[in-house]
Amino acid sequence: LGLFVLLALPQPTVVVAQDDDEPTATAPKAAPEPTLDDSPLLKQPETQDEDFDAVLLMVKLARPKLAKLYLAKVMTPKPTDALLLRLHDRHGPAVFQQLANIQELRPLSAQLLDLVTDVFRRRGIDQQRIVALIADLNGSATQREAALVALRNTGPVAIPQLLLQFENISDARQHAVLLLTLTRMGRQIVPALLGALESPNDEIRAVSIEALGWLRAREAVPYMWYPAFGLQQTTGVQSAARTALARIFAKSDGKIG
């Protein structure tokens, strides 16, 4: 009985004194948000074009928070169509999708992608713009390179206008420049070139075949046998097709096989 009485009695509270020198646990402070003063750039951008360059650089440097600050400057004021097309021509379409996929840059990066997609849809098929770019291929080296990049980023939409330039062309240099432009546009234009093989214009057919050969487009081979060996084909088309077939089947050592 005495034991039960002791257990029933209230137990004394034990107070443990804490040494004043003992550190207390505190929650870690959040790192302060960066500002443009924290940017590694020696000179701050002065235009929206330069702000966009800074965005890409900060992404490469793994500084997404700084990238977002520069992206906010790109988006304020709202980018004009001319700016968006200029950025598209300079950097290509893929970079905007890549930025949109970076969570730290959203929603601004997603909004920019929507703006670029919309303006390119409205202006990408602007034939006057494509004609102007083709004309720039005859300009200075800087103009020519800028036009080539822009045409490559425009993609297959530009092929009809480019091929039309070959009609009745007599300047060998101009022919070489236009052919180089086609080949540097890459394999994205192969379907458009295959469609051009149905053209009634032999010069357009021949240059399309020539470009397909330089692109090593093996999917074009079934469409080249008749132009290469058909009895009713012109000499120019036959020569282009046979050369293209040889180029497509050529190994790295230059042998056919």
C-alpha cells in the first residue's frame, strides 16, 4: 500500500540549467535574392538585345536567378515584333524552347516562347521578308552570314523563293552562293527539296537534286534513279542526279559503295 501511495504522489519537476555558453540551435537564414549588382558582367546591357544575350550567358553560368532578372528586362517593355524576329533569326527557334523548360525562368520564359511562336507564325511566311534576306546574300560578308542564319532559322518555308532564284540564272557565283545557302540550311529542307523534284522547270529540279546530294539524303535515292537514267531527261538533270547518287553512296575514303 505504501508503494502505491508513493506512486500516486505528484513527482517533482526537474529543471536542468543551461550553460550560457552553450550555443542554441537556430534556423538557417535564407540566402538573399541576387540583384543586378551581383552580376559578373563588367558592363550592364543597354538594349533588350543585349539583355537577351545576358540571359543566355547567365544560364550557361548556372545563375538562373540572375538570368530571370535579365529576362524581366527583355520582357519590359513588351518586345516588339522586330525584336522577336531579330532574336529568332540570330539564335534560332530552339533556344526559346530551352529557356521555357527552365523552371526558374518561368513564367517569363514561357511567355517569351509564346510571343516568338506567334510572331513567327504571322511573319515567318512573309515572302517579302524572305526575298529581302535572299537579296542580302549578295551583300557584304556580314550581311551574307546574317541572311544565311536567318534563312536557316526560317526553314522549309524559304525554299520555294530560294529555288525560284535559280530560274534562268547565268551568274556562276550567284548559283554557288544560293546552292551553299541550301546546303547550310541542313536536313530540315529535305522534304521540300523532294517536292521540288516534281517541278516542270529543269533548272529547279537539277539544283534540288544537287542540294540533296550534298546533304547526303539517302531517302532521296528512290527518286533519283529515273532522273539519272531516264531517256527523256535533260543532260543537266541527268548529270546532277548521277553526281548526287555518287555523292550519297560515297564512303569517307571517296569510294562508291
